[in-house]
Amino acid sequence: MLDIEDLQVLRDQQPLRYSLQVQRGEILAIQGRSGVGKTTLLDCIAGFASAHCGRLDWQGQSLLGLGAAQRPVSMLFQDHNLFEHLSIADNLSLGLSATLPKETLQSALDTLEVAELLARRPTELSGGQRQRIALIRTLLRPEPIVLLDEPFAELDPHSRQRATDWTRRTAKAAQKTLLMVTHQYEDVQQVADRAIMLLGIT
Amino acid sequence: MLAAGMLALGFSLAVTVLAFYGLIGFDSSGTESRLDTRLLSDGYFHSVVWFSIKQAGLSALLALVLAWPVARALYYSPGLWLRQSFLSLCVLSFVMPTLILITGLVALLGRQGLISPWLGQDWNLYGLPGILIAHVYLNLPFAIRVQLLQLQHIPDSSWKLAAQLKLGAWQRLRLIEWPALRAGMLQLFGFVFVLCFNSFAVVLALGGGPRATTLEVAIYQSLKYDFNIPEALTLAWTQLLIAGSLFLLLNRLGGNQWLGVDSTQQHWTPKPGAAMQRLHRLLYATAALALLLPLLALVPGVLQVNLARFDWLAIARPAFITLLIAAIAGTGALLLAYATLLPSRFARTEGRNTLALLCDWLSTHALVAPAMVVSVGLYILLLPRLDLDHWGMLFVVLLNMVLILPYAVQQLRPRLLQFDRQYERLVRSLKLGFQERLRIEWPYMRRACITSFALMLLLAMGDVAIFSIFGTSDWTTLPWLIYGYAGTYRMGEASVASLLLLLICALVVWLFQHFEKGQQDA
Amino acid sequence: MKTIIGLCSALAFGLTQASQAADLRVYTYDSFVSEWGPGPQLEQAFEAQCGCDLEYVAVEDGVSILNRLRIEGENNKADVILGIDDGLSVDTRATGLIEPHGLSISPLRQELAWQDDSFVPFDFGYFAFIYDSSKISQPVTSLRALIESDASVIYQDPRTSTPGQGLMMWVKAVYGDEAPAAWQQLSRHTVTVTKGWWEAYSLFLAGDADYVLSYNTSPAYHVVAENKTQYRAAPFSEGHVAQIELAAITSTSQNKDLGRDFLQFLVSPQAQAIIPVTNWMLPVIDNVELPPVFGELISPQRIGFSAEEAGASRQQWLREWRSSAAQ
């Protein structure tokens, strides 16, 4: 279980406060107005923003003392998810476990219709294509916690349908604990088990 | 990884510290070498400090201001004729050995200079004009390159947005161009200021008399002719304090460089109007001519030498040694620069900006530490302990490496910072190890590394100061040979050898430009 | 890659090559041992005579020899030092690292008036202003005339060069207490003051001044090596200041007899015939067989100060120059 209790993060001198619990294998959608602190919450879980008090436990162990590279977390940022100077294939290989079956990756590429792009550079891709590549890598990495920051924002309705389906299927099959920031009601419906609304009461 | 970085930083610091230790600890007359504080109230000392600051400030200001329109012309008109060669010429001018520069400028602007007749009766190269011309010649090309690079970091999206919002020329300048240049400008000013502040032979040769005396001259005199170590130390600390604090201040004011992410490769810049394009071409041609003329002015002098009787073989070995030393020192400096940058990058990602700034300053401190003091200090420290007639060349390489380190750091840092800004979170999130990290950074850094290596090579190839102290005559380098020729009436041979050195430098620039282009296309 | 490794190992090999302890180590300056300098020929001649091995250890210039002695102290490796000039002799003696040679040196040229138990002169020259006779037909005939003229002049900085110090003494010898006014007057038609000799001389050759401070022997080089006769030294009626280059044996030498032999060799007709045409200075003994141009060089009256006098007042004179020439 991911247990967050009275976690306080300073953002621009303003304290943000979070309390929530997510069961192992659960998919949680986080909603709320812009600027309410959704990304900050994900950053804090991933170790990119530091909490000054409160609790952040995973399976009973605190994560707060760990650096970003030590946490059991795979995160999809809003942007800069790909190294622009490396090919898509190289980008995908980063952070994936060597034991990941080739077929799993191939089927993900096929499902999300990006298998043709492997030899290209990120600059040659559209925003939606980049987002799908990054999504695949984030979910297939061997981390139990997955954080997605507006993962489907740049997708057309067709791709969106496929991406949401694949995300839910993959997360459930691998028992991932998934937190997803989104503004779209359909995303919540199609992917999440549960949704919370951050209200920004400090 | 961090440990390696600390070690590298410690090494470059240790060289300076040991040098000062060598000077402070040296005891020739039974009295300890203390500071000579009487000097601080000496009127001569004040005028020297003031002149050093004045000429360096003016030189830096002129170089930056004059470089700006040329950099803009290059930025807005990518199709200029021989643009890439011009940029290579800029590198060459920046590393021009003083011997060649002085000869070239005098051949051009001296009393019998080729263009002096057009400059009017009152024209006199010697004095502040000469110093400024020489310093601008050395540093303007460098400033052009840096400013151009900064302009090129403006993301396309900014220009597209500017076009959408129908911003006028002034607004574009104020809202887009200036923010891209501002931070870099301060740092560039500091950099050029320090280079001119430490200038020596140019100042004396073209300065016209003792009015034009820099701290570096005073240090040379006290260390070499008077062997007055307390005085030398006082002067060295003064120099370190002034240049060092200014450098630190400007770095701090400049803050983090404003660097866009290179997410797109198609460059969309606003097309200037026809009149503006003509102006750009004119500016470009003027700058190219100004850089080329002092070099072309050397040719008549060389033609006077009987080239058939010239001993080409005598030059081959020194030329080879020069390249070899420069290659080792250059490689070392690049590796050292990468390592010394690790602590500051680490501090920056941790959000500890003051610490990062300190690390940055430390990694470039050799720029402000007087070179003469560092080499002589080490010489004093090592000579009684080590057979320097035997190991001297090792220290020639080592000291060259340490003294060009700041340039290597300056070259690599912006690119590494850009990498960190764009990808540090991703790298950490992907839990990449050191090797994997290097594997990813290398393709990103490759071009910067190649360009920097060329620059390191050229800088190390021009050294005479270190060689004059640690070098051994069995391993004479080409620049030292040139000074040897010039010091024994053989001005003709010296100018031929100089031109040859220049040609080798040009060849290096050309080769690397080619190589770089190949990398770009790949 | 292979070539790089090859190059590096070449350098490493060069570094580790064990230098065998020579019988006689001579500290000298760099241009002395250069291929075209006197060093190689002298070495060959002396080795043939003594059947020993002579090794030069070259540093940048004369001052650097003294500085190296100061740094190394008792641990220096020199048997002989060669290339200190008379202006540095007092400081060199003060290190306590040289000792009287105990030789009876055969008669030296009278104008040197040499009397010193430790230093042996091996060449000398007079500081002189050089001009191009194809441009100037009526050269100035005295230092006063030069300083009062409006002819353009380039000289070297006394803070960083020996010729510069020579001019300082010259002006002091001619003007005495009025030296500051002379410097001021000179500064009005001084083109520039350079760090070292070659900058000044090459500026002069480029045509940037009517007169340059150099040596009375400079024209000899142009005649012998380049067959150019237009460069001349202007003889000054007040007389000229000389620079005498010296050698001495160190008190720490293990091989003083051989050192003495070398000093004796330096003033032998054989060595004295080599030095002038390679170091472009004058021989210290009479009747040396030299190219005819040496007979045509100006031979001025020698004026100046003793090394002791100069050593005691140098700082004072420097300050005087600094403040007057800067105006």
C-alpha cells in the first residue's frame, strides 16, 4: 500500500498538504484545477520535490529518505521524456529490464501503433507519438509504482482509446500501483479504479 | 563518480596551492617570504592596478559590443558565403600567438604599415589604441562565436510566437534576443576581461612605454629580475583578488545561462528585409577583412626570406613535438574538465546553487591565477626535489593541461548544464548507472567535445610561458623555436616558422571543422 | 589510435632516458646552446681537448641561471655557470655558490679592465642604437643629441630586459641627476618600450622606428648572415655602456679542475674565434681571426658604473625611470 499522510511540500513558499492511501495494484486518477499541486504530488512521490514533514510509505517502508534513483517508481513527465539525440529504439531500451520478454515490448509497440518508428529520432515524431513511446517505457519498467502526468493529453481519440485500454490492461497484469494526473473524465472512466479531486485547501 | 569529480577538482586546486606554497615557503635570505604590504600604498602600484583594470575593461567592452552586430548578421543570414570558414577563422584569431599578432599588426598599422597612409598624419598604433586593437583582434572573434551560439539557442517556438504576435523589431530584440544574450554577456565580459587583465607581451610591445604597465608585468619583474618573492606574492594576491572576485561576481549576476532545449532541428528564424540583409553582408565582410588583413600582412615579410635556403628539417621535429604535447595536454584537459564539472552539476541538481557556483569558480580558477606565479611557484617547489632537467617535459604537459582547463570547462559546461536541465530528472528516474549515463551523454556531448578539443589543442600549441620554465632544449617546441630565432636576429626564419605554426593551427581548425561536419551529417 | 600510442611511448621514452652524469655540467641560457649558437661548436672543441663529457643545462636566459642557483642552493648540479652578465655578478656572488677560479687568465682586451677573481668574461658588447643608413644619412652622434632630437626610438623595458637596464645606466652615466628630465624628453619621441630585445628589434626591422637599442655588434650579423650592409650602430661621443658576459665555477662543483680548464678554454683563441660569429658579441682577447666586418664595428669609449655601484642604485634608478618615462 502507498500510504501518504499529512505530507507537506513547499511550492513557491506555499505549503501543500496531501493525505491519501492507494492499495497495491490500484489505479488512482488525480484530478483538480490547474496549479492545485497535482504534479507536485507526483514529483514528491518520485523524489524530485522534497517533503518537509509528513509520511510517505510504500509497503510499510518510508520513501522519504531515498533519492529519486532509489525509489521503486517509474514516472512519465509532462515533457522531456525522451533523449532528443538518441534514436527511439535506444530511448526505449533505457531503464527496461533485460529480462523483459521481447514479445511484451513488441506487442505494446504494435498495440499503440508505433512499431515503425524505432529507427527515428524524437524530433521526427509528433507529440502524440512521443507520448506513446514514453508511456510504453514508463509502464514496462520493473517498478511497482507508476506515476503518469497527463499521459494521454496529446492523443487523438483513436490512439487515446488504444492507449487507455493498453495502460489499464498492462497495469493490472503487472499489479502496478498507478497514479495518474488527468483532466479528462473519459480517462478516469476507462483506466482508473477510483478518482480523487485535489481541492487545494492548504 | 562524485568522488572522481572531487579528486579532479582537488588536483587542479592542488597545483595552484602548491605553487603558492612553493613561493611562500621559499627562503633565500633567511627571512620568511611574507607579503610586502608597503607596496599597497605605493603610487606606482595603484597606477599599475588602475591601468590593468582600465585596459581590460575597455578591451572587453569593445570586443563584446563590436561582436554583437556581426553575431546577429551570422545568425540571421545562415547562407552567408564561407560562413563556416569564417567561424573557423574566429577560432584561429582567438589563439593567435602574440608574436604573430604583433608582427601582423605592425606590418599593417605600424609606421610603415600597409594601411597606415590612409589613417592620417596623427595615426599612432602605439599606446592605448594598439593595446585595444590587439585585444579586440584576439577576443572579438571569440565573442562572435559565443554570442552566435547563444542566439542559436533561441527556440523556434519563440520566433513563431513572436511572428504570431506581430512583434516589431525592437520588441523582438528586447523580448527574445536580449534575454538569450544577457546572462552569457556578463560571463563573456568577465572572461574576456580576465584574459586582457592578464595580458603582458602585447601590452608592453604596443603600449608605448611604462604608462602601459599591467600587474602581470610587475609580477614578471619582481619574480624574474628582482627575485623579490614577497612583492611577487603581494601582486599575485592582488591579481587573484581583483580578477577572481570580478569573475565570481559576473558569474553570479549572470546566473544560470538561458539555454533553450534543442528539441527541434529545423531552424525558423525571421527573414530580415533586403536592406537589412545587405547590411549584414557588409558587416560580415568587414569583420572577415579585419581578421584576415593582419595575417595577409605577414606574407610580404615571409617572401623576403630565402625559402630555398630555409632549414625545413629543423622545424619538423619541433612541430611534431608541439603537436604531441598539445594533444596529450588537450585530451587531459578535456577529461579533467568533465570530471571537475561533476561536483558542480551534482550540487546544481540538488538545488544547492551557491555551492554549484563555488565549484564552478574553483574549476576555472586557473584562469585568474597568474600563470607566471603558478609555474614559477611549482618550479621553486619541485626543482630541489626532482630532476627537472629530466622530468621537465612531464610538467610542461601537466601545467599546460591545468592552465587550459578553464577553457575546457567553459566549453563543456553550457552543454552539460543544458543536458542536465533537460534530462537530469529523466536520467535519475530511469536509474541509469554511470556507464549508461556516459553512453547517453557521449552522443549529446560529442560535437562539443570535438570543438573543444580543437581549441585545447590550439591553446596548448601556442604555449611558451610554461616551456620557458620547465622545457628542455632536447624537446624544443615550435613556438619556442620561433622565439629562439627571433632572439638571435633570425627574424626572417622566425616569421617563416610563425607562418608555419599558423598554417598548422589552421589545418587543425580545418580538420576538426570537417570532422565536426561529418558528425553532424551522420 | 596506434599512432597516438606510438607518439606517447616516444615521449615516455624520451622522458625516461637516463641521462648519464657528465664530467662537466654547465648552466647556461637557451640561445647559447641552440643549433646556431656557440654551444655545440664549443662543446665539440672542448671535448676533443679534454677527452671528457660536457653537458649543457639550458634555462631561459641569464637571469634564470642566477634564479636557478638561488632556488637550488647547495644542491645545484652545475660545475660551471656561463652567461651571467656583469650586471648580475654582484647578486651571483652574494649567493655564496661561486668561488675564485685561481687562474692567471691571459691578457684580456684592455677596454674590459677586467679584475675579478671569480668571473671570467667570455664575450662582451656595447649597447648602441642601430639605424638604417639607407634611410638616415646623418645619424645622431651623441646620446644627448638623440634624446634632444625628435627621431623615433624603440628600446626595451629595464624591468624585464638587460638592454633596458643598459640604457638606464647609460642615461644615468651621461645625465646624472638630470636623468629624469632626459627620460621625459625621450618619452616624447619613444615609439614603444618592449618586454625584450627581439620585440624591439623586429619592430625596428619592420620600419617602426629610426633607432633601436641593441648592441654595437648587431650590424655584423646582417653583413655576415644576410649580406645586408645598411644597418649601422651610431657611435656616441659620450661613450657607451658595455655588457660583459661571464662564466664562473661553482663552489659545490666536484670537478673544479675540469671547470678551470673550461674557463681557460673559453678565453683561448680557438673559443674566441667561435663565439663572436655565433653569439654575435665581441671577443674578449685581441688578435682573433674574424670576418672583416668585425673590424668595421664602432669601438667606443667605455663608460658606466661598476657592478657594485649599479647593484646598489638599481632600484632607485628604476623608480626614477618609471615615474619620468610614464609622463
